[in-house]
Amino acid sequence: MIKKMLLLLLLPVSVPAETVFVTLEKDHAIAIVEPVAGKLVKTVPVGLRPRGIAISPDHRKLFVAVSDENTIKILDAASFEVLGKLPSGDDPETFALNPKGDRLYVSNEDDSMVTVIDVAKKKAIKTIKVGVEPEGIAVSPDSLWLVSASETTNMVHWIDTKTNKIVDNTLVDPRPRAVAFSADSGQLWVTSEMAGTLTVIDVKTRKIIKNLTFAVPGVTADKIQPVGVVIDNEHRYGYVALGPANRVAVVNAQTFAVEKVLLVGSRVWNLAFSPDQKRLYTTNGVSNDISIIDLENQIVTKSVAVGTYPWGVAVKP
């Protein structure tokens, strides 16, 4: 018995590795990356100018905004077969999938509106007029709120998901680019590219709690342009992509202090956690790679070349 136990202890443990999907805006494809090995597995043509990407709650389907084809394609997450298309409106870039996976919300930047899509029926069921140039969009984890950020109006619009109507607006700094809810749906974090700031908003009151700026030694303020933002499930840290500053800022989610800035690739756009939230993946548009960040040690461990102009990122367990 003891020998059997020792043999079991000595056997290699199989650790399931996630798959990272990256949209390549100028290659008209998605890159499939095995992040633990740090290697590009393959690229798959997906359509003209893919940008936003998300995975379904059951991890079986990928949704990809194919901007120059004016649609969002649904792909099988294993075979990459195209399963269908959604009526996204013109030039889709960013979108949000609700936690249940039955509603998809698209920012229609040119038309100043948000399109609500019934995923199962592949049908647009509502359009919501918002401010000028909507881009950042997110659904709260409790599914009560849809938030749309309008870049030119400099406003966050609070939309009731039951009625699909705007019930409140919050004025934020110039050119809000991305929005992210905390896991408990209590806070909304908004990046403002032109102002170089992050705004934290209390969801219950829709009032601003904190507005913070970023500084990077040796980098001029005009290069610090916050875009993608994510917050960990334990509400310990938030991470902000600083665009042409080529850094990711590590923000203490309790004190809102910027504790560290991490050097990544050139023109960092978007961010995604690994399923266990031990790693963070960044898309670096100009250096044509992704960076892999070890979050336990808060260090960048690898860079993986993926193709031309990586933009969006999604992760499959």
C-alpha cells in the first residue's frame, strides 16, 4: 500500500492549460495561443478586420466582431467552424455578452447607439440611442445593468437590462474607452484615454468614488492613454492598459493606489485573465505580440508573437 501511494505521488500531474484567442486586426484572423508553453499554435482566418472577441459561458462558442463585414460571427471554439452571424449594425468593434449568454450588446459607434441582440434567434430586438461614439460596453455580473461609454459625449450611460432604457448618466473624463464592473457588481471602472485617468464609480448611486491619474518614469504624459481595464474577482487589484506608454498599471482596488507599472509590448490595448486569475494576457498592437503576466509575482514572464495588430483577447479554460 505504501509503495502504491509513493508511486501515485511520483506520477506527473496533468495541469489543464487554457487556450488564449487573439483577434488580429490586419491579418483578418484569430491567433490560438497555448500560454503555459508560451507558443502560437495556429492562426485561423475569420473575416475582415476582427476586433472584439468573447467566449460563451459554456466555453463552446466564440463571438468575433468582424468590423469590415458589419457582423459578429459565431464560431465553434474547438473547430473554428462558423456557426452563424449576428446582425450587429455597421462597423462593430466592441460588444458585451451577458452572464447567461442569451443577450449580446453591440456598440454602434458611427450611429451613436447600442444594438441588443437575441443570441438564440440571431435577431436584433432593440436599438438604444446613446451619446456620440459609444465604445466601452459591459454588463454587470448580476445582469441588472448595461453600461455604455460614449467617447465624444464623455459620459457613461446606465441602461436597465429589463427595459433596455437609459435611467441615468455619469459624466466622466474625456474620451472614455473601456468599462469594467467589479465581481460583486458594486463598482464600475472607466478608463479615459485623452485625460489619462481612471474613474471609479459606485454602482448603487452612480456617483464617482475616485478619479486617479498615472505616471510612468521616463514616459511623457501624452503617451499615457488608458484603454483596457479588468478587476480581479477578489477585488484586490485592477489592471489598466496604458496604450502607447507600453505599460500595465497595477491598481490596489481597496486604496486606489497605483502600486506598480509593468513593461509589456508596444501599444497595449486589451486584457484578459486566465481562468484561475493567476495570469494576465495583454494584446500589444504595434509589437504584434501578447505579454503574459504572472500575477502572483506581478512580473511579465513571456512575450508571444501572434500576428499583425493584435486587438481583442478571450480565454477558454
